[in-house]
Amino acid sequence: QVQLVESGGGLVQAGGSLRLSCAASGRTFSSYAMGWFPQAPGKEREFVAGISGIGSITRYADAVKGRFTISRDNAKKTMYLQMNSLKPEDTAVYYCSAGLTITTLATQRGDYWGQGTQVSVSS
């Protein structure tokens, strides 16, 4: 069993930065690929970034390439999302998820999900 808790959301102006964290419980954190999934009001949750269990492979949605960076610290059982050059369209509740592979996560088949953290970007 893995429990995930997101933090780091907030209100920021366009062009600003935020760093989200996803803290995990359990002893098998490094066994899971991890990902970030924003869900904007009235829209479906979408995959924007994923990272393999040991952090050697990352994958990004086209909309965030060059702006967002996903990373993880397995010793701290924590995953991060550094978000730079934020845009109003990045406004969403951001969820983290743990799954078997990045591909599994990208198809919304994560095994575990957090409760989300709100990111709001003003214009």
C-alpha cells in the first residue's frame, strides 16, 4: 500500500514558478513509476509528466516540455514537479500517482493517487 500527499500548490502570476511535492509512505517507493496529472475545472485529468522508479527515464506532455521538470528523491520518498514560466492555462488541481510504468501512468492506470493540490495562475 502506498499513500501519496501532494503539497506546494498556490497562486502565482503568469511567468512565475512553483515547485510541487508528492510525499509517499510505504517501503516500495522506488518500485513505482510516478507521474503528475492536472485536472482543470470542467476538463478531464491529463498526464503531463512521468518518471521511472530510479529516475533514469522521464516523459513529458508537449504542452509542458521545456517548462516543467519532474524529479524524485527515493531516499526521501518524494517526487517533485518544478513548474516554470507558468501560464493561466496551467491552472488546475494537480494530482500525483504511482504506477507500474510511465506508460501505465500515461494511460491513467495508476495504482495509487493523492488528493491533489491547487495551482492557480493569474494573468
